[in-house]
Amino acid sequence: MKDYLIDTHAHIDMLVNEDIALNDIIREMNDNGVKKAIIPSVEIATLDKVVELANSDENIFGMVGLFPSEAKTYTEEFEQKMEFIAHNNSKIVAVGEIGLDYYWDKSFIDLQKEVFIKQIKMAKRLNLPIVVHDREAHKDCFDILKEEKAENVLFHCFSGSVEFMKECVKQGWYIAIGGVVTFKNAVKMKDVAREVPLDRLVLETDSPYLTPVPFRGKPNKPAYVKYVAEEIAKIREMSYEEIVDITTTNAERFFGI
């Protein structure tokens, strides 16, 4: 039985600075029963930092990818760089976070789709799983993934309905739930947490964003994934230990870690 948690999506590169060292973050993780964390990549400028952090501790892993709102910066050279890094570094365990975001700017949707598809194809060449950012773009994300025959897919920070979750799970895809589930008014998210098949559920923080209760208003940290686990255990009327074991087993299977 797994007795430790995994934060499957933590922007640790945004937390580490002159005042906070990676060792401080890892120490706090360990104090809260969180053993492993995975850092997504979102932009060209910070990819090297993500890789450096993943290489600096055995329990920190990384992804390569370009966030949808950064689609205009995508180049063939950057794709080649990502592919080279992932091919030559076992600490890179996924392509992400990639996808579609229609919340901030709808003016370049076609380009977002094009870059999303390119990165799905790259993930398939690398035989790596895909971590999807989907904000107000459920149908298009689903349709593209299905058209591209993407198999190993995780919807990060899932924000869809129970019905959409069920359609994703039918494809064999995974659902990641974060701190939003602890918010009092997050009824839809609590319903998803209650209904999602346990063998398709993983946990995340998306730190430094979406900080769970009781730390709302402060920067999120990988250590806080335990509050997500506690809330889901309460919602599903299960023990905390069961949720830890199940979600950690799922995360290790999905990412191959």
C-alpha cells in the first residue's frame, strides 16, 4: 500500500527563487507525506529551469510542452529542442501542459489547435503521456485528442461536468483534481470528485495557483496536495489512506515513475 502522495502538476519553477530553495519545498513536501512532484513546462524561457529542477532531485520530475496561450512563440527549433531533451532525459515523463485555452484570448484559436496537434504528435513519437490544459475548450480538446488517437491522456485541473468526465474516462483518459475541490461553492467539482472512477483519478496542486482551503489567498505549494486528498476522502466517504494509495498508484502508472 502506497503511503505517500504525488503532486502531478506543480509549477515549482515559479516557486523557487532567491528566498526559497528546492530543498525547502521538498522538506515541506516530506513533512506532509508528499514524496514526488512533477513540473509542467509552459513557455520557451523557462524550459531549461524545469529540466534543471527535475534533474536535481530523484523525486522531482518534469514535462516538456508549450502552454496554449504561448502558441505564437512556437517554432520548429523549439519542438526539436523539446524532443531532444525528452529523448535523452529519463526525468522528463510527459508532454505538457499543452492544449487549448479560450478564456483569455480567442483571437488565435486556429493557431492554438495547430500547436496542440503538433505537440500531440511529438508525444506519440516520444511514447510519452500527454497532460492537457483545457479551459473553456472541452469539445475542441476532446475532438482533437480523439482525432489524433491520443491514448495516454491526463486532463490537468479538470473543470468540466460529470458528463464530460465520463466521456473522457470512456476513452481511458485520466482526471486530475486540485485545490478547487476544497472550495465551498465548487459544487460541480465536488460532483466530479464523487463520480470519477477511482482508477482514473490523480491529484495535483497547480501551485502556486488555486490554493486549497485553509490557505486560500496564499501561494499554493506541492505540500498542500494533502488537503485535496483529505477533501476527496470526505466527499467519497473513504479513508484518507485509501485515497493516497489509489491516486499515487494511478500517478505512478500514468507517468511511468
